[in-house]
Amino acid sequence: MILGRYIAVLYLLVIVTGCSSDAIQIKPAQLVNFKSTAKFEVRWQHAVSTVGLACLQRDRSYCWKESLGNSGIDVLHPAITANSVIAANQKNEIQCFDLLTGNLRWKIVNAFSISGGVGSGNGAVLVGGDKGDVALYEESTGKLRWTSKVSSEVLSVPKLADGVVVVRSEDGRIAGLDANSGKRLWLYERSTPALVARGNAGLMIRNNIVYAGFAAGKLSAIGLHNGVIIWESSVSQPHGSTELERISDIISIPMLDDSQVCAVAFQGHLACFDADQGASLWNRDISSDKGLTMSRKYLYLSDVGDNVLGLDKLSGSSYWKNDQLTNRRITAPLALDNYLIVADFEGYLHAMNRDDGSFVARMSTDGSAVRSNPVQADNGFVVQTRNGSLYFITVH
């Protein structure tokens, strides 16, 4: 990779720092005590890997060291289907568990290094790799159906809808592959700035439209079956006098409801648009490198400073802000029933009241970071830690 063509998100420069005397040090917020009015319950747990990180505490100063390989900062997302939980690890193993019991259904070793986690859909399991490889397996048996190739490293989870596998590669291209054969159907590409944020920017598919955010704060709607641009709108405009200051990229997944799509940019804005036409509905000066979720009348997000915000999704006006997890490198929030779930760099799970952001429950996992966002499953959620522990958890 050419030096300067891609750059890690500036906020992650604090995270990906060796524990040396000259390391960048930060002070995560200390966890506050509160009266629990709910509780987490582990339905089942498995160790899918022993590869992880070292996080040390010295005199209340924290440092962080990730296991870095050719694929950089890997976040391996698990996939949830109606019957299964599928997870990958850094040994390139893919494991499929029964959703209700946690029993192992099958386990395979993938032929290439997995760099984005696991995708699923229509009875298929999908993974992408650090050399641009893509593989599709049968969910029921783990049998390999096909492998294919895209233009560069796959950092996000491949998606499948209506016979098309959609894969986003690190160079900003999006490819549509035939779900039966892996043959490329179309390729969407656009120009990018000289300097962009490296992240796990994913995509969403709804009503045969692919929604994806890009560098320079652009949000695009693309035809699922032909790769043709339907509309493109600006979430955020780059500003500043240097290329670093002008980074304003969407590095998280856009979120949709029945009528609108919303996205947030790092060093930029949060904005919502009409999902069909791309007309702007509202825009706010909020930066995030983690992402957002929408549920009922609310929009929730974790901002770049690890504050959790509750907003009106129709207007963007603020309802509440929880600033008690600052610098704890939290995930994007998951809305689950009456709760909001986030996880942090020490493996803690936090449940908040959706109406006011107050804490209602807390749970420790294995002590390592949770970097992939919690994923809703049945009446609970699944979370995978950096050390490879996989949990199916409910909160009540």
C-alpha cells in the first residue's frame, strides 16, 4: 500500500499505540456506580479464538496494543440468522452455532485470511479476505459453494440480497457478484481524495437499493442488480487547511427505516435523507467513527468522544446525552426492547434506559475489548470480544 494513500482514523491512533514510555496515553472515564434496575443474562458462551490483545493499566494511565497483521486493524463481526450464529477468528476458522442452544453445528478452516467478519443471507455464509478474496458457504453444512475475487482487501461484511452478493473493498469500490456462481455482475467506483480514513465502512440493502457512505462525506444509493447510481448526497463537506483536517469520511454503516436513511461522518456531520430520492431532511454537526442506530422515534449514536446521544430521528433535536463513558472506546449502540446496549474496550457491556440514557445494568465479559457492534438475535443479542469469546445474552 502506498504510504499516504490510506491513513488510520485519527482517533484510532490513540488506540493502536504500543505500551512504551512514549506511547500516547489516555484516561478513560472511570465507571460510575448506579442502582441496577435490569440485568444481563448469558444464554450461552463459547471461545472461538485465543488470539487477542494486551491492555495494561499503570497508575491509572492506559495504553493499548492490538495484534496487527497484513490486514491492519481487523474487526471480525459475527453473523446472525434465524437459526444460527456464525463467527470467525484470526486463525481463519469459521464456526456455526445453534442460535438457541449454542451447540456447535459445524466448523471449517477458510482458505484465506478473513479480514471483515461474517455475512449471511438466504441460507449462505459469506467472508472476505485481506487479498480481496470472497467465499460463500452453505449455512446448513458449511460446504464451500464458490470463491471469487474483488479489487482489494475486504474490511466490511459482505451482504446478500435477491441473488446478489455485494462486497465493498478497501479502495472504495463496491462489487455485485452473482450469488450462485460468484461471477461479477457489476462494479461501482468513484473518485476518492488523496487521503482517506481507513475503517470498516459497511453498507445496507433495502428494497433492491444498496446504501453506502464514502470518503468526503458522500452517501450513495446504488441499484442492487445493475450497480447504477440512483442518487448521491452530501452528509458532510470537508473543511480545513490541511489534508488531515479535511478528512470527513463516512466509516460506519448507514441506517434506514421505512422512509429515511441516516449516516454520520468522522470529523463531519450527522444527516438524514429521504431514502427514495436522497432529499436532505436534516443535518447536525456531530462526528462519529462508530455509527448509529434507529428505533421507533429515536436515533442513537456513539460520537467520536464516546458520548452516547439520543436524538429525534425526524428533526435531529437532542433528547439526552450520556457522557459517562468518554474515552472508553465504545461500540455503536444497539436498541433492544426498552434498552440501549453498548460495549467498551475492557469488555464491559452497558445497558441504558432508552428514554433518558441512564444506566440500568452492567456486565463484564472476558476483559478484552469489544470492537464489533452488538448484534440483535432473537430476544437478545450476540457480542464477540477481541480475545474471541462469543456470547449470546439477554437483558431484562
